[in-house]
Amino acid sequence: RQSTRLPAYTAAKAAVTSVSKNLSLLLAKDEIMVNVVSPGSISSEALLAWADSVGVDGADPYRLMSAIDEHFGHPAHLPRAGLPHEIGAVAAFLASKRNSYMTGANVNVDGGSDFV
């Protein structure tokens, strides 16, 4: 059930997180903040196209997460796929003036599916 591409995918995510952590250290003296948003299974165009290709109703985020579990074996702790605005809200906060002291962070917006 586990995807053979999962090790490369998780390694790439870890690399992005590592680079951003190092950049945050280098840029902190200039008060430039660098953070990462790590989305989980989000109801995106790509995920909806996959769902359609396997005959799953992607409009239902609960069914979508069930299909992810069936096909890949790594569902989120929450029983549904995430929605794009849930990623957008975190990204907007990180880019806003309200984020005045967070740097070097990796914010998982994944419904609890951090499977690294």
C-alpha cells in the first residue's frame, strides 16, 4: 500500500525545511523571516484529478481521505482532506505583519498526517 515514491517525496520535503532553517539563520540579522508551510493531502487540482482517475468523488473531502488511505496507506488523523483556504490562511499569516517573531519554522497543515 505504501507508495514507492514516498521516500523521495519525504526527503525532498525535509531538504526544503533544512534549507529554509539555514536561510532563517543567515537572514535573521536583517529581520527577514523564512518559514515553511508543509501541506498534507489538500483538495487541489492535482489531487482531484487523481481522484477522478480512480473513480473517487473528490468533492467529498471525507471520501477523498478514505481513498488516500485505501490507495497509499497514509491518511491524516483527521478524517478528511484539507481545503485550499486552510493552507492560504497559514501562508497569509506568515507573510503578514502579524508574524513578527516566527522564523525557521515548519508549519504542518496536514490534518495530523506528518509521516516522515
